[in-house]
Amino acid sequence: MDAMTAVMTRRSTRRMKPNPLPRRLVEQVIEAGRAAPSGGNSQTTRFIVIERKAALSALAVLVERAFAAMALEPGLYRSLRHSIEASKKGGYVFHYGAPVLIVTANKAAYGNAMADSACALENMMIAANALDLGSCWINQLHWLTDDPSVRAYLEGLGLEKDETVTGGLILGWPDTEDGLPPRAPLPRTGNPVVWVE
Ligand SMILES: Cc1cc2nc3c(=O)[nH]c(=O)nc-3n(C[C@H](O)[C@H](O)[C@H](O)COP(=O)(O)O)c2cc1C
């Protein structure tokens, strides 16, 4: 698949088979993330690759608990509201049971932390598409980066004390009829362009 096709057909996959992925494929995706540009070539984004089932399950429980304890205040960002509502209901699995969750982290005090990690995450999503893998940005651990229980657990998995969770990405085999990720582009209703000629 050429680069433009990989970019233009990338879509989020939220239904994954639980089957593990070959290490070789996961490594290729991570290398695409590591190849992303960074401000001043700082290369400070770190990738915590969680494949251990017990860790994925424990995180799902901690995340659900943290969101369930939050108040549903008016004006909440739509996705955050969904996470809180789903957690209060119970049975919320923020990573959709995917076999791999890549958590991105960066220095909390670094001004380009989010921008650099977003470049890495997008590179990984495009690479996953080119490799016929499903992927989806997963933001809950970013929102909960300062939640004491979630943070303590992530520190046990390798998050450094001076780091903030910038985002996350699930990877897996798409659970679709043809086994391929969804690729039909969504209509563009936003992202306007202003030409100055
Ligand atoms: C910053 C960011 C955060 C996102 N967080 C989540 C998330 O936590 N869970 C989820 O299922 N999708 C998440 N997404 C995926 C978006 O919902 C998705 O990209 C959007 O609906 C467009 O669909 P597409 O990716 O198939 O083009 C996130 C995407 C971005 C860029």
C-alpha cells in the first residue's frame, strides 16, 4: 500500500479479535511511531507496550473505577462524558479487549509533549493500516494521568514519575467479515481550508 492510500483509508477499529499479534508486526508499528518527528528532535516520547492480559484487565478495572467516581458535570467533553456514563453503568472496557495497548508518555514539563506524541500515534495508526491491522487512539489513560490508582499502576509498568500520559493506541486483528480494518473514509464535514492566493 502506498503512503497516500495508507493515510486516506485509515479508520479507527474498535472491534478486535483477542488473538495475540506477532511481535514482528507490533515492532513495525512501534518503529513507525519512533520514526515520527519531534520538536528540536527531542525524541522524548516513550512507548509502554502492554500485551500482558492481567495488566490489560487490571487497567480496565482501575479506569472504570476512576471514571465511575467522577461527577457528570454539565458541559463535559462528549467522549469523556461517555467514559463516565459507561463506567457508572458497569462493564466498561476502555481498550475494547484488544490484545495490545501502546501507552505513549512524555516529559510532563516539555512543551511539545502532546504534539510529539500525537505525531508518533498518527504514524503508528497509518503503519497499522498499511499492515492490515486495526488500531484506534485510546485517550482514557491520558485523562486519568493524575488519578492516583491509575498512575501508581502505570508507574509499576514503566511510567516515569516526571512523565505524563499523552495518549494510547490499541492494536489487533480487526474483527470484521473480511478480516481487514474498516477503510471507507468518513465524509469531511469540518477541517475547513483557507487558501490565501
Ligand atoms: C485525540 C483523539 C482521541 C481519541 N480518543 C478515543 C478514545 O478514547 N476512544 C475511542 O474509541 N476512539 C478515540 N478516538 C478516535 C476518534 O473517535 C476517531 O478518530 C473519530 O471518530 C474519526 O473516526 P476515524 O478514526 O475512523 O476516521 C480518538 C481520536 C483522537 C484523534
